[in-house]
Amino acid sequence: MKSMNRRSALLAGLGVAGAGALAACSGSSSTPALIGPSGSAVAAADKKRTRTGKTHELTVTASRAMVDLGAGITARTWAFSGRLPGREVRVSAGDTLAATLSNQLPNRATTSIHWHGIALRNDMDGVPPATQSAVRAGRNFTYRFTADTPGTYFLHPHVGAQLDRGLYAPLIVEDPREPLSYDEEWVIVLDDWLDGVTGTPDEAFAELGHGMGGMHMGDMAGMDMGSGTDAPSSSPSPSSGSGMSMKFMLMGARSPLLGGDAGDVKYPHHLINGRVPADPEVFRAKPGKRVRLRLINAGGDTAYRVALGGHQLTLTHSDGFPIRHQQVDTVLIGMGERYDALVTLGDGVFPLVALAEGKNATGMALVRTGSGDPPNPTTRPRELDGKITTASQLRAADDVRLASKKADQVHRTELTGGMMTYNWAVNGKRFDMNNPTANPITVEEGQRVRLDFVNTTTMWHPMHLHGHTYQLGSDGPRKDTAIVLPKRTSSVFFDADNPGQWMLHCHNAYHGEAGMMALVGYQG
């Protein structure tokens, strides 16, 4: 998986065979026997899900689109049904979703849909080539699964760096016994944007893939660029004499909150619900209304510090699961993470600002409950520098905390690589699309599993586990995506209760594409 072209060529030849078609064809004799994505154990686990008997049918069309970002800015991109973000999908817990993906993308591009955060049946997870073959251009594939856990989720492709285009949409699973009391709801999707403005994600990945090896030593003075074994991860700008294109590679993005290097990629825009700060989305309500915010970071390379000017937020959920309520001024959201919050609105016009952590840029939307002039697009409310909360400071609500139990298996999961050669990996091995079941992290159904994320690099990584939620430590929040800081170890626990073959990867679109992925496989 050394280039975007290699992966695209592989997936283009896979066709649109049923889920799990590749599961048995790529292992070696030393690979343990794994439960297939459509095996009997997967079906048995699926039968245990609580169902309402209601089915929602819809079609999601992936196609070329010209999107309006506001302020006269348009971008040619790929999007779901021509919208940015894509049309919200909303169901009730226990409902069945029958979603047909129609691939109308250009240039014979293949694609898929991953239902991020949903603990669904394995063969519907949308991850070529592990759980299905990629959907070829001009073809359809129907995902049918039961969404039995309430929460805030989203959908996006799992092919190449397609997530960093416009191919994403919110997925909300409502709780029929909703315990929260609120008047209105606002779904807020955050995104870093370059597609159709400065280039494409494929072009950005190609540049990043060269790493820093082509730079002159003088350009790298004082730089720290990865793991201790790969040496020099960002700081000063290189000189024009380096002979290396720097159209997409970001230098000098630093954040103490993220442990140093904040990101790899230059983005000309940061969006909230598809709009730039100069022409923002406006949420209108009456003063005193209690609003539920559902915050989703669909970005490729950017963590956001989010605040609503003049207000405190009460965090209620992380990655769909309830937490002990906590009042904050601002919250840090890594790529793939979601947070729910309650806020009682004041009277006036207020900026909802997403500060691109360490990148000196912001996204903005407005809340209008009364008269007044809108704030400047570059405004930074004082709440951004107030009480900031990260996942490590939160605690799971009592009813979702994992029962105390000794781990049956412990897996040391090293996050390795660096910017010098852009060789991001898990346990020193880049994920091999030609052999997805090589080097699996094996578990057995019914086990309590501990994953020790050991970040040997000098960059932070939002680590996402498909098909499960894990708990941070003994009583932290239940999550499926969590930030692992550089040179730190983070231990998470989950119950192996959803058989199949599941991806574990960095949700930085470029780190994952470079190889920071592994397969968590249930042994047969």
C-alpha cells in the first residue's frame, strides 16, 4: 500500500462480490483461522439484536458534485447525492436500515460505505477488502443491518482517502426512551477542506508519501519528525532550495494539548456543515431554549476545539454513549470522535467556533436568538481558552460502564512510523491490502480484551475500532475513537461480543492510508 494508485488498481479489480468474498483467499499457512465476515457466528450474534420490525430504505448516490461552500467559494468534489454534508440519516434504535449505495463516481473509482461507530453485523461494515469487495463504478450494493444502539454516528467511505472529499453524512440513532430533556436539536459536522480548492486528497497523499527524505538537512534543523527510529514531525518551513513540493504538507503546526505536532496537511478552509466562516450556517431559536448539539468531526487531519461564545456546554455523550454530565467551556474533538452537549441559549447572536487545534484557523457557525450584528468570521470567543475537556477527563455513565473483570487477553499495540518516510504502521507493519488477514490481532468471542496503545511516534493518533466500543481505563467513557498522545500509552477495554474481522486504525485519513491499520480478528 505504498501509493494511492496501487490501492485503487487493486480495488478496481475486485468487482462487487458479496461480503467476505476475500476473507479466505489471502491468508498464509501461519495465519490463524478467523471467523469470516458472513460466517455462522456473525449471523448468530446478529439474531440477538433487539429489533423494532421497522425498515428504512434509502439510496445513497456517490457522484461528482459542485458544492457551494459559501462566500462565493465553490469546489468540485465527490459527494453523496450532491450535498455537503450528505443528507442526514435518522432511525430509531432497533430499526433496520436498508441503504443502497449507487456508485456514480468518475474515472472508474471504487467506493464503499462504513457506518462509523455502529456495532453492526460484520459483513455490512463496508471495509474493502476485509468485509466486502469494493463497489465498482456504475454498480450498486445494499447495506442491510439493525442499528440497536442509540447515539450520534456518521457514514463515510473506506477506500483510499475518499473521506477527505465530500463523501460523508450524519447518522443519528434515536433513543425511544430518551432520558434527556431538550427543546431542539442541532447536528454539527466539522470538516477540514482542500478538495477542488488546492487539489485533491489523492494529490495530497502522493506528496505526503514522499516524506521528508528529500529535504536538505538545513531545512530540518530543530525538527522532530516521527518515532525515535525514523527520526525528524514539523516546525519551520523548508527553504525553496529543498527541491520538494510543499503544496499540501503543513509545517509548524504545534499544540501542547495534542502533545506537539498538530497535523500534516494544509487546508484552505475549515467548515461547519459545509460552510466557511465568512458565510456561515445560522441556527435560529428563541432565547431560553435548551438545545442538544450533536458534534461530529468528519475531518481528515484536524482536531477541533469547539466552543459556543457566551455559553457553557454540558457534555452528555461521547461517541454515542452516555457519560456523567460535565460542564465545560470547550471540548477537543479528534477525527472520528463525536460529542453530544446540552446548552441553554441566551439572547443575541453567538458564534459557534471550531478552532483547528494548532493550525491557527477556525470554522464558524452562528446561533441567532435575537437582534444584533454577526461577529467577525475570525472571532475567537474567550471560551476557547476556558475550561477545556478531553476524553481522558470524562467518566462513563453508570448504566454503560463495563462490569469490573480481569482481561482475558492483553495486546500491546504499538503505533509506529514518522514523517521522514511517511511509514505509519501498527506494530511496525503497514497494513497490506493484498493480504488483509496477515498479522491479525486475535480475540475469542466472550473475552474481555485490553488493548494497550503504545504511541512510539511524536504525533497524536485518533485510534478507531470498528464494530465495538471500548472503555478508556477502568471507568472512563465508552468510545470507538480516542486520541492517543505522542510517546504515551493508553489502555482501553472491550468485550469481544461481535464476531468477525474488524479494522483498528488511525482516523487520520492519511496515516490510515499509509498503513496505520490492523485487523482485529475473531478466531474460529
